[in-house]
Amino acid sequence: MKSYISLWPEKAQLPDFPRAISILGATGSIGTSALKVIRKHPELFTVTALAGGHNGTKLAELCTEFRPQFAAVLTNQARTDLMANLPTDYTPEILVGPEAYVELARLDTVDLVLSSIVGAAGFEPTLAAAKAGKMIGLANKESLVLGGHIIRETCQKSGAIILPVDSEHNALFQGLMGHIEHSEKALSRLILTASGGPFRGKDTEFLSTVTRKQALAHPNWSMGAKISIDSATLMNKGLELIEACHLYGMPPSKVDVVVHAQSIVHSLVEYTDGSQLAHLGTPDMQIPIAHCLCFPDRVTVDVPQLNLAHVGTLTFEEPDATAFPCLQLARDAYAASPSHPIVLNAANEVAVAAFLDETIRFLDIPAIIESALERHSTVDVTTSDAVLSLDQQVRREALSTL
Ligand code: NDP
Ligand code: MG
């Protein structure tokens, strides 16, 4: 199969249907959307493992319905909640703690891993799935931000295949497919669209007083809390820019961002002859998730078909780099060295958690990230241990500055 994605091995082998799936982050927004797709097409999947984090009660509901052989949670409290809510006629094998996700990512009986944990916690399980040569539906963009260089090498060795769940990267994947067979040189630019988040068009003065509730109110997408704040600061687009560079082997100078408030055009691929191929669709994550989990087949999903006459107007504008500095911070971090994106991500996770706890203000988020990047001098991050150790160090330092 042609490798449209730089991380794909030379000879990618997709598993047959039904595909045995392990869902990491099953209780989250992406996990919930994936299970809607699976519920609609049960003949295409065997749900072998479901992993949640803290929400044992919700995981129990999902396990009761899908009956996976394995379940995982992060804490003993979540295990207690999970066990208390399971039916008496069903006993899954329950794993607890961070290493549980690594186990469920590399199970022999699993073909397909949906990596949809939020944050840097997704890196080790994604890497484990890559080492085990799985087909991976990748929602956890932070994995590539931390160690895209390590994951690329691992996929080449193991034969693991990454399918991009992130809607923009899925759109790019579809815009590349069938168009670069003859010459990869025909590709000139990738253009990521950004909704602009809830504060599109607002200035720094306005942003200085915005609340957690305002920041969480995304106009187009329903998502987990962390990515919603990342969308409000535009850091989400910064992380996505790095994700696109890793996935498609493009330099950051050839990845642009355009703000598109309606979230109908999910991204564009530009070719040297001036053609731009756009991917359009109703903004619902079931669409890219179904594309990845069933690739190369296409299946129906319970999302209204896009009606452009009802949408009426599509608008595009440049991002505002003054009010939303996070995008440029990410671009600069990727250009600086492989260790800078790790610093960017760790400082961002600490800052976003503090903003969600209402202990810092919205504009403190870019300030905390910028100061972490200023303190950093490039270090070697060619191993996963080095990546994780830098991640922990930056978190400790960023926390001490709050
Ligand atoms: P959510 O916050 O909704 O869900 C996160 C999931 O991860 C939950 O199942 C949660 O469990 C689990 N989890 C949280 N922390 C840990 C941990 N330390 N170890 C193991 N599991 C953990 O996030 P989203 O679904 O919105 O996002 C997931 C990923 O997908 C992110 O990387 C995001 O950037 C990416 N993404 C999301 C999109 C979206 O539309 N939501 C779009 C594109 C990408 P519990 O709730 O039980 O604690
Ligand atoms: Mg996205």
C-alpha cells in the first residue's frame, strides 16, 4: 500500500475485519464517538479492551454493553467504582495504573488500537502499540509532539500503521490519497484550518478577563476540557502543526494555518500547479474516526450529511498572532530542536490544568509556556526515557513557578 504518511512502514499491512480493538480513553469524548461508530457496525469489530481513567462508573456502563475481555483504569478508586457497577454474570480482567494502558496497547489478540487518552500520558501506550506493530487510530496528538521522531522509527521497524483521527490531519490524509503516487514533489503546502475557538476576533484586553466557563464554550466542536482550552488559546493548532510535520514529513515552513470559523473545511492540500484540495464535512468526530477504524472501507455514520446551501457562507482569515501567541510558540519550538516541543507541551499541560482549576488567568497560559521555553537548552531526546524525563522535569519547574 502506498505510504501517504511519513510514519507508515514501506509495506503497510492492514488487518482484516472484524478488527479486534483496544480503546484507550474509552470514557472520553473521542472514545464515546468511537463507540457510537462501533455500535452502528458491530460486525466490523470485536471490542477486546476498554480503558478509562478516573471514571470507573462510566467505564462499567461501557463494559456492560460491549463486554470486553480486558478493562483498565488509572486508580484504585476507579477500579472500585468499575467493579461495583458491573453485572454479576460478567468478569473482565481489570488492570490498574499507567502501565495498564501499555499492556492493553500491545495485547497479542488486538489488531487495532485507538489512542485517545488526553495529554502526554498517551505517549507510552502509543509507542507500545507502535512497537507491537498495531494499526493505530491516533487521536492523541501529544504523542507525536513528544516523540514523533521515535514513533516514526518504531513504525518503520515494526510495521505499525498510524491513521490520523484528528479531523485536520484526517482531511489532509484524504487530500493526499491518490494524488502523490507519481511524484511527491507535486505537493507544495498543507493548510490546516482552525475554528479560532470561542475568542476569535477578541483582543488581548478582552482575553485578560475571560473565565474558565467562557473558554470551555467551543462554538463548533464538543470536546474534552483540555483540548477545548487548547482551542481557545490556539495551542491546539500549534500542536497540530507539529503533528502534521511528523505525519507527512513536511517542514513547518510548508504548513500554514487559516482561521475558518464554520469548521466545515477541515484542511487543504496544495499542489505545485496551484490546485488546493479541501476536505469538507459536518463537524463531528465520528466521521474521521470511522474513516480511520474502517480504513480503507467507508461506512455510514449517524451524522447529518453536510448541506452547503444551509451553511451559506464559508469565511477564512489569518490567525491573530498578537492575541494568540501559542501558535507561533509551537512553530518556533518545532524549528528549534526535538526537545523544545516536549517543553512546550509539558508547560502547556501544567498551565491548562491550573487555568481549569482557576488558579491562573487565561493570558498566563502563553506566558508560562514562553518562560519554560526560554529556560530550556536543547537536550538529547532520542530515547523514550529521555523524553519522559524531560517531560517530568519541565512539569516540576512549571508547577514551581505558579
Ligand atoms: P477527554 O478529556 O474527553 O477524554 C480523555 C480520556 O483519557 C478519558 O477517557 C480519560 O479517562 C482518559 N485519561 C485522562 N487522563 C488519563 C491518564 N493519565 N491515563 C489514562 N487515561 C487518562 O479528551 P478528548 O477525548 O477530547 O481528547 C482525547 C485526545 O484526542 C486528546 O489528545 C485530544 O487532543 C485528541 N483529540 C480530541 C478531539 C475531540 O474532538 N475531542 C479532536 C481531535 C483530537 P476518565 O475520563 O475516565 O478520567
Ligand atoms: Mg483537530
